[in-house]
Amino acid sequence: MMPSLFVALFLPSIIMTGVLLVYICLFWYTLCRLHENNGNGLSATELNKLPRTTGKELGLATECSICLDVIEAEQLARVVPGCNHGFHLQCADTWLSKNAVCPVCRNKLESDFFESTKIDPC
């Protein structure tokens, strides 16, 4: 009688503990993967090489996809080379300092853009 009572009371607890341990391990693995991706952003000098513009030059009714606010005509904006998506300057710099991809299309910013700014003597 005693062993069946033990199994009936403690077996569900042991199973739930195992499930909880698996969940914690998966959560830890996911966090580690997220931290591995940090450091892939652009440096301050690379950010300064990206084109700047104003909301007026971007066009009518342009919305920043990062903060979801309208880019006004007098506000500074940043254009991502390659895909030409525009964002508020501060939003783009914050995003690109952490991730070297466009927030809209995930187009990777290639390093040859930063190297091609050498002065051509011709």
C-alpha cells in the first residue's frame, strides 16, 4: 500500500520537475543564442559613412518602421544603402549599432560599402 501511495503522490512532481528542467535548458540556450548575435552592429565611424537626408527628401508620408512615427520634412533621416529604406536618424543609428541589417527587409549591410569611400584620383 505504501509504495503505490508514494508513486501516486511523488511521480507527478518528479515528471513536472523534469519538464521544468528541460524548459530552463531551452530558455538558457535561447538567451545564449541571442547574446551571440550582439556585436554584429556597425561602429560609430561606419554609421557616419551612411547617407543622411531629411524627411522632405525621402518623399511624402514616409513612416519610420522602427518607431512607427511619421518622418517630418525637417527631421533628419538615414537611408540604408542597397535597399534605400529610410528611418529617423536616431532610430536607424540605434538599430544599426546593434544589427547590421535593414529593419524592414533584413538586407545585410555589406562591408564593401564602407571600403568604397576611398578618394578616387580621377
